[in-house]
Amino acid sequence: MEYSKMFVQNMAVLVMLAYIANLIYKYALRHVSDRIKYIGSILLLIAGGWGAMLFGFELREDVLFDMRIIAVLIAIFVYKRPSIVLLIGFSIGLARFSFGWSDAALAGFINMTILGAVGAALNVWLRRVEWNFYRQALVTLILMNVLNTLDIAVLGVIPMREYLLHMVPYTLPVSILLCAFFAFILRDFQKDQQRIEELNEVNRLLQQQTLELEKNKLVLEDRAKQLQLASQYKSEFLANMSHELRTPLNSIINLSQFISDSADDTSSDQMKRYGQLISHSGEDLLKIINDILDLAKVEAGKLEIMNEDISVMEIPSWVGPYFELTASRKQLTFNTVVEEGIPDTICSDPQRIQQILRNLLSNAFKFTESGTVELHIHQAQEPQLKGNWIVFAVRDTGIGISPDKQFTIFEAFQQADPTIGRKYGGTGLGLSISRDLAHLLGGFIRVESTEGKGSTFALFLPQT
């Protein structure tokens, strides 16, 4: 019975050491890396086995009785690598020599090494069988304690008969019960750790979801602003469009009605003038409708490009006469400059080039009250682009565009300033269509402008 009390007292010391180890694991090793935690847990188990011997009981000189086997049992269930179980058993066996060199110490070393090797084999086997924890614990506890008893009987310095008859009947069942008690403490600790890890994982997922929700919120807010701006731009576009459509339609209707009501009293010169006004209003109306249809075709990807060889020298004649009257009426200087050295022909769509240049020149004349409008055709080499380019630059001395508006003016339904549409007229589609057409032709449009000093819109087209 005295041996049972010794084991219970040694077990109490081990529980205290386990509690201290738990505190160290929770707080001292809390913020270190997983690798350091792993190594630290191995060292704590070895230290626990050494502590069991330190607080063990000396039956005789150099003969220690203690519960150092528990450290190996814990290793069997905690670690997935069998080599760690063997290492712990071997290290605790070496620690036995710290209490002196003797036959008993050598027997203790051999015993713990054997227990470590068998524990490693059990570690592999238990991971292959589909048993619950309680069944695994029962088999492991009985097998390891029986093996420990046989090792002490065969290798120990206590006479075998005395040990088997007078000590084992008490020490073996008590050791199994105490090991079982410690195993359940370990199981409870593992469950607590598992719950903590699960809570940490849940918290991590919640934090991640919170961040994603914040990001999605910002995206939704940005999209809501974009939708609001788009709605605002479309409302302004519809207001401008209704005005632009109404003006030529009213002219056509009023002039037609006037001619119909007073045909007999109207001279031929007046009739000719009214007819010209009706024709001009019809052309304006057709241009607006064509812009809308072209924009729809570009967005639908159904606008066809018809490439053919074009004489570069003839291009100014396509648009020059059309704007000479406008320049004369507004008292502006209109120049066309074609530099030497440009190729004779390029392969592109003449209709779309004419449409782009007309849009750019129309804007230049619209927003220029005094000064000059110029069409400058020259050759350029772009460092960031391959090949040679033909540049059709439309320069004016008009109102200019602020830097923060030089990108938005190319978006459909947008103008640099909503008041511009009311002051100068227009639908705000010309630049958007011109940009898309330039892309279809393999080129692009570049803008340089200073507010109050004029603008330059340059159409870049590849030579080949």
C-alpha cells in the first residue's frame, strides 16, 4: 500500500508540473512561431520526465520509483512523428544519469529507451486503426505499463521475486489508473486547445469576411456613385439631345408651314433661301441621328471598317471647304498644313477618317471665339509604340480644357462642363465616337490642352 501512496504523491507533483507547463505554453510561448512551440513542447515533456524522477522516491540507494512513463504516453497521443516519441523516451533515459551513475541508472536508461521505441511503434499503429480515443488509450496504457513492469523485473536491480510478489500487485494497477487519469486530463486539455483553435479560426474567418464586406461596401459605394453620375450624364444628354433635335425639327416644320401658307406671296429668292434653311436643318438633324446610330453600332461591335488606299494629300480637301464658310462667318483663320516627307498613301477607311476630322474640327470651331483653327498633317515616331504614324492634329485657340476633364470628355454623354452644352450646343457624342473609330482604325486620339489657351486633338493612324 505504501508503494501506491508513493505513486499518487508523484502523480500530484506531475499534475502540478503539467499545470505549470500549460501556463508556460499559453503565455510564454503564446506569440512565438509554431516551430518554436513544437520544439518547446518536446523539451517540456523531457523536463516533465526529469521532474518525475526529481520528485520520485528512493526505495534503496540509487533506485527511483516514479511516473516518468507518463511523458512517453503523452508523446504517443500528441505527436504524429514516431521519431519524436523515440527521442523523448531516449532523452528521459539519459536524464536518469543526472542523478548518478549506477546499475539502477543504466537499467532506467535502457527501460526508457525500450519504452520510447515501443511507443513509436504504437504511434504508427494507432494512426492506422479506426478506434476512438478511449479504446486507443486503454490498449496503450495497459501495454506500456505491463512492458514497464517487465523491464524493471528483468533489468532492474530489485530481485525479481520480491518485485513481482510484493510491489507489482500495488504499483501496476495504481500506475494504470493514474496514467488513465492523466490521459483524460490530457484529452480535456486537447479539447480545450482544439476549441481555442477553432474559435481563433472562426475569428480569423470573421475578420476576413469583415474585410471583404468592407471592400465590397466600398465597391458598391463606388458603383453607386458611378451609376449616379451615369444617370446625371444621361439626363443632361437627354436634355441636350431634346434641344438639339427640337431646333432643326422646329425650323423644318415652321419654314415648311410658312411656305405652305404663303407660297403665292413669297418671291423665288425667299423660297430659295427658305429651302436652303430647311436643307441645312435637315443635315443637322441627320448628323445627330447618324451620331447616335454610330455610337450604337460601335457599342454593339457591328460597325464595319472598309480599308482602301487613300491619298494623304487629298484628305484636307475632304473637310476644308466644309469649314471655310464657318471660319468666314466667325471671322476665324483656318489653316491647313501638310508637312513634307509624309507618305503618298495610307491604307484606312476614308469615310471614318473624314468623320473623325469633321468631329474634331467642328468642336474646334465651336469652342473658338477668336484666333486660329489649324489642321496639321505630319509624320511621327512614338518611342513607346512600334512603327511610324501619320498624325492629323487639329489645333485651336479656343476655351481649352482643364487637366482633370481631359479624360471624361471622351466618355459618351459627358462634356467638360454641363454648362458648355447649354452655351455652345451639341450632344457630347462626337469625341466618344471619334475615339472608338480611331481604335477601330488601329490608332488613337491624344489631347493636349490648357484652359483658356486652346487645345490640340491629334489623330494618330499607322502608316501600314
